[in-house]
Amino acid sequence: MDDELLSIGSFAREVGLTPSALRFYGDCDVLVPAHVDAVTGYRFYSPDQVARAVLLRRLRAAGVPLPEVGAVLDGTAEQARAVLAAHAQQAQEVAEAAQAAIEAILDSLPGGARRTLARVGGAELASAVRQVSPSVGDGAARAEFPVLGCILVELDDQEVRLVATDRYRLAVRTLRARVEGPAARLVVDAAAFGDVASWALPFAEVGIEVDERGARVRGGGRAQNLPTSDEGFPDYRLILDALPSPRNRLITDRNALRAALLRSPGPAVLRTEDQQLAISGGTFQPAVHTGPPLRIAFDPAVLVPALEAGVGPDVLLEISAPDQPVVVRSADQGSFTTLVMPVHTEGTRTTP
């Protein structure tokens, strides 16, 4: 192997991207490692790839969707200018709409025991609760299994993990934290946790505290109790560990896919066609697809909330089989993963 090649960690520091982002871009064939060790799987990069990686980082920082990044990285100067001009116009329109919405919202607002303590940002905690909440069970599922109306909170290994499931979706969000004391695991009522997370939002840092008296969130010299349950939460690790390797990877515009699903009157069939995603009803949109031809169906009521909980302009679907959970994630936040069950309709299957 060339002595000049850089490890993924060294290359990440050089170009300002995280190792998880580099792995994502490699899997998507946007920034493929110069060498992958056949025994260890370690990835190495050439110094010649630095310029491409820096440009990729700048494009992603500007919010350019991944299906359009290739036109800038590999297309002509004219193609790159056209893509960037169109994206700049769209970004301006989105920013103006967001500013108007925020201003409207602002106008509507009225004037000693053994313990575990995890310190996280208040905004980070609020965001994590918001992201996993769509996967909390409600209605009949919650009536049959009350624990599905709760969020699992794990404090260990300098991380806080939030987990929620309704048996059709599973969401896991991991936060880096400063954890003091023994590992702790608690099951918290989701509705109450949402209220506490909203309260914690303004604080630069809050503490999730667990001791023999219960659990609470502390911030600004005050505390909010977290109502907990003694019921056993489903073992989400068994589900994650049992996932087979994906045969299909599909990347497309997250908001465009959401809009198309909302227009679907019933189960939405997704199929790939010449690097485009076709959605039942005749909607086509650009996509990056790897793997065999794909045809799979989803209940919009299940998939749309998973898309809404994501971040960034793109969504990645990792699909192993039409009857297996589909991993929904984004390049912009590897710490948040949702599993969504597809539905069966006539002819919806991945090609064997």
C-alpha cells in the first residue's frame, strides 16, 4: 500500500469531514476511498482526493442535495453553475419562508444519594426527543402495551441514547454527553418527556439525573421530574443486530419524497428507474441508487413521520428485503436512525 495514503481519521481531520460522513459518501460512490484493506476493512485516502473532499464539504455545508452534488464534482463548469444557481434560488425561498414562520410564532408568544448525571445541551435534548417521538406508540398499540407510549433513556459510555418504537417504527438517537456515575436505564412517559424537553430547550446545558428518588432534568438552578415506568422496554439491540446487510441504497430529496407520499391516497409504491425514483401516482424525482432494481411499498402514515424527524436535505433508505425493516437515515446526522416496516402490495419486492 502507498505510504502516502491517509487513514480515514487523518483524512477526516485534513478535509473537515467526520469519519462517519466519509463512510457515507464512500458507500454512495461520491468519495470512494483510494484503498480498502481486504482484511480489516480500514479505508485509506490519497492526498489527491483532498480537493474533491473539501469541495464536497463546502457543497454540503451550502445544503446542496447529494443527487445534485455529482453535477458539480464531475460535470462541466456550465452544469455546475446551473445547479448552484438553482439551489441558491431555492435556498433563498426556503429561508424567506422560514423567517416568516418564525416571526409569526414569535408574535403569538405571551410575555447525596448514589446517582448518575449526564450533561447535554438543552437544545440537543429537545431535538432528540422531537426526533424519536414520532415512533412512540399511540392508540391501540399503546392501549395493549403501555410501555410503547414511553421513551427508553440509556446513560452510559459518555452517551445518552433515546429509543422509541410502536412496533412498525424504531427510532434511536444518540447524544454525546458527560456522564458521571454508573450506567443507568429508565423508561420515561413520552408526553411528559416532551414537555420537559421543551422546558430544557433554552438552557445551554442541562443535567439528566437519576438516583434512588427517581429521575429529573436540571437546568438554570431548577428541576423537572421525569415520570418513569417499571415496565420492560423491547430489546431494540436485538432488532438492530438482526438486520441483514442492505442490498439497496437509495438517496433522494427528503422534502420532495415527503410531499409525494402525502399526495398518495394509499400505500405508496417506490421503484427505481435510471437513477430516478418513481412514486405511485406518476411522480418522478432525482435519486442516487445502488443495488438491483427496486420496487417497495410503504404506508405514508408510517414513513412520512420518519422523514419529518430527519435532518438535512437528503434521506438515505437502506433496504435488505421487502419484508424487512428499512433503515432511514441521513448523511448530516449519523447519530439518528429510524427503522420503518414496508407494506406488501402486489408486485412489491426487490429483485432477487
